Amino acid sequence: MAKKLDYEYCKAAPMLEWLGNKWALVVLMKISENGPVRFNELYRTIPSVSEKVLSQVLRQLTTDGIIRRELFPDVPPRTEYSVTEFGKTLLPHVEALLNWGRENFEQIIKNRQKHY
Amino acid sequence: MAKKLDYEYCKAAPMLEWLGNKWALVVLMKISENGPVRFNELYRTIPSVSEKVLSQVLRQLTTDGIIRRELFPDVPPRTEYSVTEFGKTLLPHVEALLNWGRENFEQIIKNRQKHY
DNA sequence: CTGTATCCTAAAAGATACTG
DNA sequence: CAGTATCTTTTAGGATACAG
């Protein structure tokens, strides 16, 4: 990803950055669905993601203020991730998009087959 | 992109495929905004995309039935891309997401700075 | 438990030249 | 004009080990 998105859309670029991340939306939805959730909990519920990528996604979403990271001074350490109020304003749009994708799954597959 | 998205979200995966493409959404919106549009027209209105990537995105969106490609038997050749009826059912959700991104641009930047 | 660091591979993006 | 082919660079993603 070297080149920049052009001016007209650049204001949406910060969002598009993690939208382009393969796992970001899935991670976000999992946190939203399951409420406050711990690192390993996420790691287990998304079996095919690696620790590294999961941690990257979590950091990015946290930095952008979409999710919140709470660290409890327990032993062993415990952290919980949850969606912030800011993140909640985004959720409906993400859900709408994912729902469209699910609802039109068959149609898309059919369209692809037409082009062999 | 080696690993698969997990079952719960795999139905949305075909859509996520091109959602993950850096340029797909921009190309889609440009076509939607400008009506039927030709290849070089797009190439010029999205200055920072390469011909190759543009052509890839166009083919992918065409294959999935989101946009339509019409070839006119003119000399020199002329093609026009436009959004299909199917694609139009997707547009509102993409627009909503892009709008959110634009509206919250400042907030995201501010959030990032807090984390230095 | 919750991550980070390192190293490696696969995939996407980009530049450029060329064809129908 | 509307792309495709080729080649190189860049970036994302993954495996694994290990640190606080």
C-alpha cells in the first residue's frame, strides 16, 4: 500500500485503513457480540487468526478509539476489550454491510460462475 | 490472504474480498457518481491508481455483478462501466460507511494522537 | 495470561512496455 | 482507447519463540 487514496476520499482513508485489514471487521463484530472479552477468548473464538495479527488489529482499533482496552491488575494479568461509544456509532454501518454480504452470498457466487 | 475467515463470517467473505481491496470502494463510488464512465476517464479521475490495478478492480466488480461493462463497436474502441441494479442495493451501505469515515476523520486523528 | 519480537512467505501494488 | 503481460517492490500475513 504505497500510493495514497486521492483527495476526495482521503478523509475516509483512516477508516479505510482498517477496513482493508482482513480481520478487523471480524474482530470488531466479535467484541461487539460478546461484550467485554479477553485476549485469549478472542484468540480462541477466531481460530484462524494468529496472535500477532490479532494483537495488531486490537492495537489499531484501540488507537483509533473504536474499542477500549482495560487492564486489570490481577495475577495472572487480565485485559478486557469492549466497544467504545464512538465505536458504537460505527457498528450499524458495518453490520449493514456484513448483512448485505451474507444475504447476497448466493447471488455473488452465481454471478461469478456466469463468467466461468 | 492465506487463511480463511471462520465459518460465521465466511458468507460475507466474497464481499470482504473486494472490500479489502484498497481501491474497489473508490472505483465503485466514482462510477456511481459519474454514471456510465469510460476506462480512461476513470483512470484520470483516480490519478494515483495504476492501469493494472484499475483493470483488476473493474474485472472483479464486473464478475461479481456489482458493475456492468458495455463494449461499443466503435473505432477507437469504447467501453462504459455503470452500476448494476444489484450493485445499487449495495451502494447505500458503502456510502454510509464512507460518510461515517469522513465525518469522524478529525476524531480518529485526535484519538491517534492521544496514543502518540 | 497477554502480548511482543523475529523471521519468513505469500500476495498485493506499482512501473512500464506492449497489443488488438 | 482499452486494456494485458511482465517484472520489481512493498506490504500484509503467518509460525514460532519468548518476555512481563
